[in-house]
Amino acid sequence: MENIICVECDAEFSVNESVEESEILVCPDCGVDLEVISVNPLTVDLAPMEEEDWGE
């Protein structure tokens, strides 16, 4: 297990060492989506927001 710190709320939480780049994690404290940017060292950033497609 590795610890990461949420870039939104600064909460620290553990993730499996088997995470991969581009994987989306969810902060257990604030619920924000975090994207794994790098696995060595383990680095996360806010995941890009998906734009809603309302069929326009």
C-alpha cells in the first residue's frame, strides 16, 4: 500500500501499489476524482472533468 494526499482537500489515504497511470481514484474524504499521473513516484492530480453531451 502507498499513501497519497488529495490535491483538493489534503486528506491522506492508501491505495494499492498496483495502480496504473491514467487510473481514476476517488478521495474517500471529499469524493473528488483523482487521476494517477505517474506511478514512480506515485503522483495524482485532479481528473479532467468530462463534459456532458446533451445530444446537441
